[in-house]
Amino acid sequence: MEMNTPMGPKEEGNKILALLAYLLGWLGIIFVFIDQGKNDPWLRMHAWQAFFLGLVAIVASMITFGIGWVIVFIFQIVYALKAYKGEYFEIPVIGGLAKGQALK
């Protein structure tokens, strides 16, 4: 499964799942394990990014007493909307981690 070039979801319904993955934060990883995630590298990539972004939100919240979570949540909404549009994108730093996990 090659993910070097931008791609879109295999099914239109996967856009909604990617949107939900970002809004659920680290719980978005569940979409890797359902049938749609197993068969769609685009959805797997977004689910892993959502997971790592959720972990960033937790750590940022602990360090900044909640303010960091608000900032990350704004990014989660932006990324959720981009995913819903069917865009493929890599979030700086965590995108590489997510891509590595999605390719396994």
C-alpha cells in the first residue's frame, strides 16, 4: 500500500469516520480496527493521526493546566473538516508516526 501521493477515501462514508476520529481524539484509533479501516489506507492514516493528536492534547493539557487542550481541540476541528472534505494531509511531526503505523 503506497501512501506517498495524496489519495482519497475508498468510500464516501469513510469521510465521516475520519471526521469522527479527529473529534474523538485518541479514541479515534478504533477506526483502524473496523472493516472500513482495514481496507482503506486513507482512513487508517487519519485514524492514527487522530490518535496521536489526542495524545498531544492530553500531554498539552497536563502541562498547561487545560489551556493546551483548548488549542489542540481547535486543531482537531480544523483537521476533522479537512478529512471530511476527503483531503489527505500529514500533520507536522505526528504525521510521520501515523504514516508508519498506517503502513503496518
